[in-house]
Amino acid sequence: MAARIDHLVTSGEFRLDGETHQVDNNVWIVGDDREVVVIDAAHDADAIAAAVGERTLRAIVCTHAHNDHIDAAPALAERTGAPVLLHPDDLPLWEMTHPKRAPDGELADGQVVSVAGTDLTVLHTPGHAPGAVCLYAPTLGTVFTGDTLFQGGPGATGRSFSDHPTIVRSIKERLLTLPLETVVRTGHGDSTTVGEETANV
């Protein structure tokens, strides 16, 4: 059975630099009727677990460690036994939300996360956060970009641990080089394509 992409929107708070904002987050579930991975366990472990259902959760992959993308990760891991995977450059951000619970494994550039016969290749794309990654699934024609690239351009870089020239370089070198028809599935808001965003970076 071919892998498919399920989509869930969860709501909660984003907190950084003394500011708090209400946000809606995209949670992406990739797999088939037997096994899946979750990309960004945001806000609501119960809702994410319900969407996973009886399927085996192979991994909880974090595109970066801002609290709104990882706040439900430990609870989801505890109830499913799935490992939480994070790029180590984002450990300082992770520890701001989960100081007593480390991730279970590391993500590295070029690493492949496989589920249901589909490969997700890790692309390290720093800028929004030092350890930000995207996950490219060529057989699905899509890339999961977290908060690195949105419909309309780059993710925010006005807060701690972020850098605008770095995110622009990441997008130009790692994302805009993908096929133009590649669907960009973002951490917040609507999806777009690589081709549509070439004029926005």
C-alpha cells in the first residue's frame, strides 16, 4: 500500500523572548494503514494519537524545537513508544520547553527516515532556528518545511536563535533547487509549491 499524507491542525501557544502568541500548527502524518511517522507533535497529544489510530508510530520528527512544534512530543512518545528525533543544534531551544526530558535521537543532514516504503530525506535548513530541518519525500512529490518556508516566503527570523541571511541561504540552496512542482507543506497555514515561492525569497 502506498504511503499517504494525513493532515491535522492543532492550536495552542507559541512562547519565546517573553512573548506569547496563539497559533494554529500543521501536524503531518506520513505512512499507510500499518505504520506512520508524525512530523511536529504540536499542542495536543490526544488529537494526534487519535489521528494515528491503531497504526504503529515509528518516529516523532521535529522540524525544529520552538515550543509550539514540540510541546506534545514527550506525551505522544510516552503513550506510543515512538522516539522523538531532533537536530542537535536545536537542543538549547528544546531544553527551554522540556528541561528534564531529552530527545531520543538525532537528525542529521542527509539522514533518511523511512516509513511505509517511503523515504524522507532530512535537509538541514538553519535560519529560523539553528537546528531547523525540512523533510523531502520525492516519491510523494512533497517537502515538509516546518517554519523555514511558507506560502509567501521565508519563516520569521526576528527572535532569538534566528538569522535572516542564513534562512535565505538555506531556502535558496536546499529548497528552491527541488523540482518546481514539489508541494511545500508548511508548519503553519496553507501549502504552496517550490515554483510559486521562487519569486518570494
